[in-house]
Amino acid sequence: MRVWIMELNNNFQLSCVKLFEEIFSDEPHHALNFFLHVHSFLSDLRCLHCCLYMKESGHVELADFALSKVIKERDLGVSGYYELAIIKERLDALPEAMALIRKVLTADPEHDRALLRRAIIMVKLGMREPASAAIEDIPLSNNFDLNEKTTLAAFNRTSDFWHAQMELFTETPLNFWEVGEAVEKALVEQKPFCLLRLGDGEGAFLMPDHTEDLMSLATVARRYFAYRWFGDNFESALPVLMSLSGKLKEIASNADIVAVPNIDWCRYEWANGNFRTLAGCLSSRQCIINTDGLLAESGVALDLTHGSVLSRLIQKAETVCLVTCHTELAQKLNHALGSNKVESIIIPPAHSDLNLSKLSIDRNHVDVFNDTMNLIKAYSQSRLFLIGAGYLGKFYTHQASMMGAVALDVGSVLDGIMGLQTRPNFEGIDLPAKFWGAFMNDQEAA
């Protein structure tokens, strides 16, 4: 009988959690009210699950309200205090977050995640000396290695510099429809055009490094991205990437549209204490100060694809050349178009994408960089270039536009339309259906 009752209770709790998630997808506030009525019947773990589900869904204020109320009514222990501290930090309620972290460390002085959050919050509060001491207290682990420690310490000592960077930009970027119209105009008028995107990876190679601390931060970031892109070959790739960084600033200043991280992305990384990413984003934004080109957001390629603008541009272009690691993409596009106007230049994939795809590397991308630049010259008759080639792709995009083409640095969306989830923001939007469906819809309309 007791086992049966326990199983019944467990099934009831599972049903409550499932119903909560279903309601939340449509009516978050109604889901919150439902949770507040049933939370007393849920285990501590399932209560935390529901609150974290709200946070991870982007409703941090609802998560704050729910978890604060639950903690007042029942003891969720160290886990409850820690998760509420993270939520308070996301909301920039830093003194409240610090008070909760202190409760965690009082109960468990060796709580390594709480030791890390304490240091991060101190950095945000501008407590330079206490933050330095707190950073030294964090034990090295798989989640906090020497590179992370170097980054946190260097950012702490240079945080005034990065704060000033966050205040520099007030321009309103173009939306993706406006970007699409500018590209289409260039196609119609047979004019060259360059759309360049800069993210945190490019920003790592654009970071200022004129002080010891800035150099430490930049060095860790550059090595991180070099390994992510080139794997075990990253040591040999680094000098090439660094030699190109000055050229990257030049071509960004000459692009027709430069897409960079928006301030919301920067604030998100600040709120989460992801200081390496934040420094990269801010360095990419800094790069556009002296440009005459128009400004867009770094997610514009995804928006163009999801909004069916990219498919329209492909249909409008007389000829298309892809620079991609996907050997079958040109064939798929020609099939969808009912033509043979799409060609491709194949490059090696990024190291970080290998476990997400069936792709393999038989050459180092850096080693074929010059050959690829020459191939772009050979394909100069193509009107539209779509380039998904990471950091080196910025130079391919510039080269194609210099040859008179409309060149778009679309990046990882070429993975997305092939059904590969190589970026978190591809989740839940079914990019292949949106992209390939646009061709089918146009054919049916015709």
C-alpha cells in the first residue's frame, strides 16, 4: 500500500510539472499562478525545476517571484539560496545576490560555484581588492581552470575600461527587412556590396592589448577561439589569425553594412558574468566607431533566413557562389531552384562543429586560405556570394565584394539550413523548414 501511495504521489507531481510546462509555453503568468497553488505538493527538486524553467525561458522576473515566495514558505536549503542568488544577479539586484551567496557559503564554505559567483558579483560591484582576494580563493576545477581565473582577474582590474565601452553606442541598427532591401537594391543595380558580421570570436582578435591586463584577457580569448575553430592545429593558426586582425579592422570600416553584437547581448553577458564573451562583443562594437557603413545586429543573417528574405535574394540573383564546408548544399539549392546557377567553393569545417555533424577535416582551413581567396577571384562572375567560413570568411566576403559581387557573410546559418544545430539560437525555430519551404511556396504561387 505504501509503495502504491508513493507511486501515486510521484505520478501526481509529474503531471503537475508537465501541466505547468504546457501552460507556461502559452501563458507564463497563468503558469506562475498554477505553480503557486501546487508547489506545496511538489518535492524540493521539482519546485526548483519549475522556477529554473521560468528563468531559462527568459522570464527571470517570474522566476524571482516564484522562488522568493517558495523559500519564504519552505526550506530549499543551499540549492534554493544559490539558484535565487543567480536569479537576483541576472536582475542586477547585486546586494541581494551577495547576501544569498553568503548564506550558501555559511552553510557550505567549500561550495565552489558559490565562491565563483561571489567573486563575479564583487567584480560587478566594483570591489576591486576584495574581488582579487575572492578570485584567489576559488579552487581550480573542470569548470574553473587557469584560463578562466586569468580572465576573471584581468577583467576585474580593467572593468572601468569595459564599462566605458558599454556606454559608447546609441545608434539604432537596421532591421533585417532594411538589410534585405539594401542587398536586393545592389543586386538589381549590379553594384558590389559587402555585409560583414563581427561577433565575440572576431572581437577576441580586435581586443585592445596595450596593457598587461588587457593583453592577458585578449590572449586567453584568442587561444580559446583558435582552438574552437582549428582544434589541435590552433597553435600554428594563431600567428595567421593575428596577422589578419589589422586587416579585419580595415575591411570592417569599408563594408556597406557591418553587423555587430547589440547592447542586449552585451548586457546579457554582463548579467551572467561571462566576461570573456562580453569583452569580445564590446571589442567588435568598438571596431565600427569609425566606419561609414550602416549598422546591423550580428544575428541579422539568421533573421534574413528565418524571415525568408535570404531565399528571395537567392532566387533573384543571376548566379550564386557558396563558400561553405557543406559539399551537398549547392546541389540541394539547384534542385530547389530548378536550375544550375549555384556553385560552391568547399572549405574545411570548424573544429567545434565536428561533433554536431558528419563532417570531417582533412585540411587545416588556414592552410587553404590563400587558395580560397584565389578561387573567389576565379568565380568573380557570380553575382551573389553567400559565405559561411567563420573568421576567415570575413576576408572572403571582402574579396568577393572587391571583385564586384554582392557578398554576404551569413556564417553558421548555412549549417542551420542543413539541419545542423551548431548554434543555440537555432533551437526551436525549424530553420530548414522556413528556408526550403520558401522555395516551395514560391513555386506553388507561380
